Amino acid sequence: MAKKKDTLKDLNEFMKSQSTESRDEKEDYLSKKPTQLADVEALKVEIQKLDNLPEGTLNEEEIANFILKVSQSHNLSSRQVLYRVCEKVLEKQKDKEGSDIILENLIVFLQHQDLIIEKMKS
């Protein structure tokens, strides 16, 4: 008959065998200053440029109308068309930042969420 393992006892033994150095390293790490900071000033400048543009300069209204028209003509959800447009824009970017990757993942999640909800309705 196989010996029964006690995971909690094993974990307890492992934790006892750990040295106290890890605690010292942790405290030392927490007292360190960050080595790399986000370039917040560059982001502020970019946002300010967008805020300073006159209303409609980016053709937001025309783009929104076009997305709605395409979605209606193909009998699709306007969100799904928007997601696909966002994917294409993100694909064409050369330098991706962390927020771009998060946006890509969010788009994939939302696309699948819509499909699941649609499937449940039918």
C-alpha cells in the first residue's frame, strides 16, 4: 500500500528549511529605488496634443459613422467591427507598449464574450 502524503507537513518542513536570508533580501529589495520609471512626461505631452486639437480634427464622427454603416451592411454588431479595426491598427504598430498588449487581450476577451452571449441567446 502506498504511503499517504501529507502536503501540509511537507510544506511546513520546507518552510522551516528556508534560511532567514530571504527575509533580509526581501527587506533590502523593498528599500531599493526603482531602476526604470515610466516615461510619464511623454504621455502627458501626447495627451495634451490631443486635447489641443480642434473638435473633429481626427474625423471621429466620420469613422464612427463608417463603422456603423459597415456593421449594418454586413449584419454584424458594431462592436465586432470596431474590435476588428482596433486589431488591425494594433497589428500595424511597430513599437508596442504594455497598454497595447493589454488592449489586444481585452479585445480578444470582448470578442469571445460577445460570441458567448450571442450563442446563449439563440
